[in-house]
Amino acid sequence: MRLNRVYVDAALSPGLRLELPPAAGVHLAKVLRVRSGDELVVFADDGFEYRASVESVRGTRVAVAIGEARALDRESPLAVTRVPGIARA
């Protein structure tokens, strides 16, 4: 099962209940057709992502309950060295 990720420009914390921004609500309700009880991941600019569950869907208004937080670590563990290739004239 794939978890949908939604960006929210707000302060998030576990236990918080909030209504998603209109653009995200339209996408989730009309395109992805989420229903009450569906799981998703909500993230902001704080370096964490939060598991969330959909509490209600009313038209294009989607309300979610924020669950546990998990720190984001998207850096690759590989070291990369770039070397320019010089072409002959």
C-alpha cells in the first residue's frame, strides 16, 4: 500500500487535528479519493514527517489527525566525486 505525502505550511505536532490547505484537499478528495480512516504522511519545513489519518472528507475539505513524528534523513550514504572530462580540440 502506498502512503500519500502532503506538504502543509503550518507547525505540526503529534496529536494535532487540522484541515489541509484547499489545494491539497482537492487533490486528495477528488483525484486520490481518500476516505475517512485512510493513512497518509504529512510534512512541513521542520525536518520531520508525521503519520496522519483522515478524519473526515466533506467535499474538498479534508481534516486529518496527526500521529507520530519521524525525523527525515534523505541524504545518500554514498560519497560522490565529480571529475570534469576535458575534450580534445
